Amino acid sequence: MKPTVVLVGRPNVGKSTLFNRLTRTRDAIVHDMPGLTRDRHYGRGRLGDRAYIVVDTGGFEPVAKDGILSEMARQAQEAIAEADVVVFVVDGRAGLAPQDKRIAALLRERGAPVWLAVNKTEGMQEDLAVAEFHELGLGAPHAISAAHGEGVRQLVEDALAPFKPEPADAEDVPDHPRIAIVGRPNVGKSTLVNRVLGEERVIAFDEPGTTRDAIEVEARFQGRDYTIIDTAGIRRKGKVWESVEKFSVVKTLQAIERAHVVVLVVDAAQDISEQDAHIAGYILEAGRALAVAVNKWDAIDSEKKKDAKSDLERKLAFLDFAEFVPISALKGTGLKALFTAVDQAYAAAMAKLSTPKLTRALQAAVEKQAPPLAGKIRPKLRYAHQGGSNPPVVVIHGTSVSAIKDQYRRYLENTFVKAFKLKGTPLRVELRQGANPYADKKRSILTPRQEAKKRRLRRHLKKTYAP
């Protein structure tokens, strides 16, 4: 088992910067704003042959009684409970703060191994930078700079010293579907994740924009393993006031790219908005398999359900390949059907399509409806083969294929979807101009004897057929 290293500290001391340094990613949003990281955020770190799990927590306010700060404190305490090692991060430039003393007291009560990291000490004399933090009673402080990497390696080496290195080949590589759960703010994404996980690992708080980082968690549902990616709710551009929210939108789009299947959560109690359609467009553009979770279905009456179905069919008509599943994330109803749709979409996205069957489907489509004439030339489509997965790509070879219009391309896409019974994934068709086998052939060079024979033949033909 890899040891779990949990980063704790009051807001804005550089925990997320250290997380990014340890995991060599930008998975945690870094911005000079207190309270930015709100959930436990997991990543994988490695130091030589030592693999470990890193957990970034929200800014820790132990005395918070209610609101989102209280939720963040609870998240941090739960992370501490599952830690093998705690790295307590403090700000060397700001100095010792009352919150630091309260956190230190709580850590001493928990009894987990704690390493004190005095961050932001670049350019400072080390002894002076750490001097006042000795009174926390957590052992010798480590002077580090998460932004510049100074002292970080030594900190990790000391923290991991009690643990035996795990062999590199034991690194677990997920071999199960990655599911990105996306949607505009406050439609129930985190509630859905918590329902699937059976615990409140992702903060679900009745406040739009609560989740800001894309959180990856392992889940097991109906006997199958998944990696669930909960993303920040995407806001309409006109409402993206903060640069942080813009960065979260980018992370949501990156999560869509990283996923095998996307679950788009919409609110049945509200009309489908332009923003819902935009998010759906992002998913379609990325070519990802899709299931649409129509949440809060239990909260509307039968008349409203009819209106909601009509609204979905009209405004999201371009998602005709996807399954629309009514659910209640709060009560847990409809989840079995949702994950059946997810499994079906995953199987379709990763399907292997045989070349003979693709070519037969192509020939049948052309016999039924030939490509329209382009001037005096009709494009000829010869054979097809698979060119990729997630989404499935069908490559068609032929002549004059540049003349084929989008309408006929969509006809071919629908033909292959029906032929292979693909449900839940878009399919793309690529048209490639067939090579001319004579294009690169040069005229043969005759020998002197062949040239002489050619001249004699010409003279003979001229005499024979002369008038």
C-alpha cells in the first residue's frame, strides 16, 4: 500500500502549490485567494522508487461552526483521519498565526505523524524563518518554498523514511471507465457523486459554484469499478466574474477530454438553458460517449414531466445518440438505469469494428443511396476500416471524396451506428482520397536498339498507310 500524505494548514499558505509540486501537475487550482481549495483532492506522487498518495485539503478553520468553512474543516479532519503522514503547512512570511496554534493542538490530539513545513521562505535566512514555529511543539520545522521547489525533496524523504518503497511495477493503473460528471452549477453533480460513493467525500452545499476543482475518486457500483470525476459547474461566460471560475471551466473541459464517458446532469425542474446546450456541445466536440442524467425528476408533477421531455427533445436534439435517464440524486432513484447507460456508452465508445463488416456496411449504404454527383463526377467509395476509438472513427477510402457534402457524411455515420448497434457514443467518418497507382510512375527509358526499332516501325506504318 502506498502511504497517504495529507497536506493541512490555514487558508492561503501554499498547500495547493505544494500539491502541484509533489504530483507534478496543475490539478489543484492555485490562486491568491483564501478558501479556494474546498474538497479533499487526491493525486499520485513519486520520489525515486517511493510512490505515495497526496491529499490536498481546504483551508483549515478548526473553530468554524457553520457554512462552507465548517464543511471544509470537516473535510480536512476526515483527511487527517485517513493519513499515514500529515504535512502541516504554515506561512514563513506571514509568521505564526492563532489558527496555526489551534491546528497544531488538534494534530497533537490525533496522534498522526506530523511534519511541519514552513513555506514561502525563499530568500530568507532559514534559522530566522523557522524560529517562531518551534513553539508549536511538532518537532523541527522544515524550511521550504513550494513555488520554487526549495527544501521540498528533503521534506518528502524525511516524511516517507518510515515506509518501505513500493516497487515501480506495483503502481496501479486504472483499467476501468473514467466518468466525468459535468453540468452547470447547482444541478446536483456532487450529490450524485456522494450517492454513488455512499459518503460525503465531495462537498455538496446549496450554493452555486461550491465545487471548483475537478475531483477524481474511485467508486464501485453494482459490482463494477469506476473512476468518477466531479467537475466545477460551468457558468455562462457573462456570469464568469472571477478568473478562478474561468480556470475551473478549463478544468471541466480537460476532464471531458480525459473521460471515457461523460454524464451531463441537467435539472428537470428548470428549462434547458443555453448553457446546458453549450456544455453538451463541448462534449460532442470532444467526441465523448454520453449519458444525460435528468436530475430532480421526483420533484416535478406529471404535467411538468411532459414539458421537460419536450424541452429536452427540442433543445438537445443533436444528442440523439445519447440515453436520457430520469434520476433523483438525492433519493438515489434511477441510478441503476443511469449506470446501465454509462456501461453501454463505454462499450460502444471502445468497440472494435471489423474491416470486412465496415466495408459491407459501406457498400450497402452506397447501393441504397449513392453519393451525389459533383459536376460530372460521382465520388466512388471503395472500402472502410476503423481509425480509432473513443470516439469510434471510420476511415473510408475512395476517389473524389472531397466533393462529398456533410449531409452524406452524416448519412454514412448513421449507417455505421445502426450496423454495429452503437448506443451512447458519437461516431466520426474520415474520408481519404485513394492514391493513383500510376501517379509516380515515370516513362520508361528505351535503349538505343529499342529506339532504332521504334523508328523503323514508324517508317513502316507511314509507308503502309500513306494515302
